[in-house]
Amino acid sequence: SYCDWTGVTCDDMNHVTKLDLSNNGLSGRLNESIGYFRFIEVLDLSDNDIKGSIPTEIGNLTNITYLRLSYNAFSGAVPEDLGELTKLQLLHLQSNRITKMPNIPQLNESIYKESTFVTDCGASAFDVANDCGNCTMCCNADDYCYPQGGSTQDSNLDQNYGKDVVVLFSCFIVFCCMVVLFLYLFDKRKNRANALRMEADNESSRLEEDDKYALSRIGKDSVYSYFVTDKRVGWLAALATLATQVWILTFFIQSASNSTDTLLLQFTWKCPPDSDMCKEGDGLTKTGWFIFSVLTTAFLAKDMISGSKLIYHSSKVRHPLRSRIRYFFGGLCLCSVTIFIFYVSAVYNQIVSKNNADLIVNSVIILFVMEMDERVFSALAASNEKWTAHAANSESNSEAEKGGAIEEMKEKIESQEKELGILRSQQREITLRMEEMKKQTEEIAMLWEAMHKTQESQASGAAKESMTTLAAKSERMQSVGPLQDGYARDNPLPRVPH
């Protein structure tokens, strides 16, 4: 019995109530005999290769509640009879070649919710605009969908990003002019006395160093390096490159400003062939935006910092007016195109990117425009080296300066080594003299000690001799004393008359 066939379900009366032939590799056309299944409730022919138009006899399936004809090759208009199926709870018609949709009444969304009525709209596979009427989910040619009643960032549809760009860069230019004017007046007041005393030779050499510094800031391998020179042809090449970059980036801004393109690329839902429920994609997350920030910062930070330094460099009083204008204009162009690329990348990805992978891919594509100035410079250098001689001369001069500095450093090292040798010889002489003085000091100490001992021995000998002499005198005095007493008695002195 046909009720035993794969994908066929019957009731007790052998009436076909369910026919599920999804993903069965069916091809050809849907026959009009489909209208004979009057008791069918579920019909799923999705994910096949059925061509041609949808037969009008499908309107005879008055008991049907579940109809999936998605992911086939149906073409033409959907028959008006489809709107007579009042018991429908799910209708999927997306990913076909349908060009016209009838007025189908609002379906009951209590069971399948956003997945109740899914069809192509906005732009079909052949870029034909369809009105999905009361559909709950609208899909585009890339099989991305969005719920009709959901949030689709409609506030961006009427956004005019061109005007925003004009306002943004007008404010930026005015801000840079005010900052440079303030820094110029401050530097003029600070260095007024030094500027008056600056000699002509020193000033000339300082200005050459300033030109080399400006060239290094804006990039020696960039066509923008012509902005800090007096080469008129180079200025034209740099301006043409700048205009081309802006022109390319304008396409992304126009895409973001266009309401049709914005709506086409807003879709983040997916209604897969193997499921009757639509799911919202991963979309953009904080991780994706963090990667975007790291990526853009890594690519754009150097040019933004270099351009800012060049604008600051243009405020120095010592520069002639023409040099200040060149430095300021070069730095302003470098900063402006950097900000413009960041702005375009952020706005375009916010509207276009459906997930983190799209965000990174789109960012890399837009950031590649930033490399255009270096590519043009490389092309000019390959065509004729004379056209890029200003950068080559600067590099050769810098190499010569480095070589001279190295030679000068070597000479200083040699002279210092000679002085160090002299100091070492003097140190050796001082050490020898100190050793000699130490020996002499030891000898003097020994002599002093010997002399002290001699004086002590001499003093002790003299003391002994004096003691011996005194003893002898004492003995003599003792022997003379009795004789004097006897003599006095024997010879009395005469008395003197008063």
C-alpha cells in the first residue's frame, strides 16, 4: 500500500494526511494532481530541485496546516488560491524564484511564531522586489532573513552619512587650525629672544633637520611625502592619490546611506532547510568589536600619531611660512584620511556585517585602502627613481650622517683610550712612589726608635756618673770637715776692736 511508502502517513481510512519528501533529490515539476490530496494536513517538499510554477490546484488542500515548498526552484507568481487555505499554521516559500506574492491573510503565530510565514522579499534571487504582505519572516538571496515585526535598525535607513562626514571633518579642520595657532603664539612668546639671536648658519642647518624630520613623520615610502617638498608634480600625484582614496571610501558610505542596500544587508536570521524553525544568527558581539578595535588600531595608530606630530611640528616659529603650510597640510591630510577610514569601517560594519567573521573581513578590505599611498609610491619608484629621489637623498644623507657619527664616535673612543692609558701609567707611578714613601716612613720610624733608645741609654749612663761624682764629693767633704774644725780651734780669728 502507498501508506507504507517512506514519507507517507495515512489515517484509518487510508487517506494521505502527511507527505514528507524533504531532501529527497526530487526534480521536475509539481503535478496538478497534488490537488487530489484533499485530506492532507502536512506537505513538506522542501530542499529539492522542483522547478516551474506552483500549481493552482494546491488551493484545493483545504485541510492543510503545514506547507513547506522552500529551497526549490519554483518560479513565477504564487497562485491566489493559496490565500484560501484558512487552516494554515506554517507556510515556507523562501529560497525560490518567486516574483509575485498574493495577498495571504494573517496566519496564526501562536505555534511557530516568527517561523509561521517565511518567504523571499526585499530582493529575491533575481533582484526583483517582492511584497511579502503578512509574512512573519523576510529572506534575501543569501538565505539570510529577519522578522517583519522585529528590530531591523530602521533608524539607520534615513541616515545621511555624507552630511555627517562633512560636519565631522569641518570640525576637525577648525580644531587643528585653532590648536596650531595657539601653539604658534605660545612658541613665539617662549622663543622670541632665542629667535633673535639665532645665527644664519645654525638656522639653515636646523631647517634642513626639520625637513628631514617632517619627511620621516609622513613616511619616506609614501606618496604623501611630496606634501613636505616643493615638487609640484609630486603634489599632484599625492593629491590624486588622496582623492582616489576618498572616492573609493565614498562607495562604502553610499552603501550605508542607501536604504535599499541597508535593508538588504540587515538580515541576521537563518531558516535552514532541515528545520521548520528560524534561528537568529550569532550576529555581532563584543568580541567581534574588540577584534575590530585591535585591528584598526594596529593599522591606523602609526599614521594618526605621525600626522599629529607633523601638525604640531608646523607650529614652530623658526619655520618659514611656506614650510609651516606644507607641514600642516601634510599632517592634516594624513590624519584626515586615517579618521575617514576608521569612520567608514565602523559605520559600514555596523550596518552590513551580520556576524563577527563579516566584521573582520570587511575591516581588512577597507583598511587595505590605507596602503594605497605606499603602493603608488612604489610604482613611481619602479617607473623612475628620479621621481622618488627626495626620499632616497634623505636616506643617503641619513646614512652619511650615521657614518660620520660613527667615525666621530670612534675618534672619541680612541682619544679616551689614550687618556685612559696615560692615567693608568700615572697611577702606576703614584703607586710606586707611595710604596717608596711607605718604606721611607718605616725606616724613619726605625731610626726614631733607635735614637730614642740611645737617648735613654745615654741618660741612664749620665745619671750613674753624676751619682758617682756626688758620692765622691760627699766623701771628700766628710774627710775635710774634721780638719777644718781642728784648725779653727788651733788658729782662732783675731777680734776686731769696736
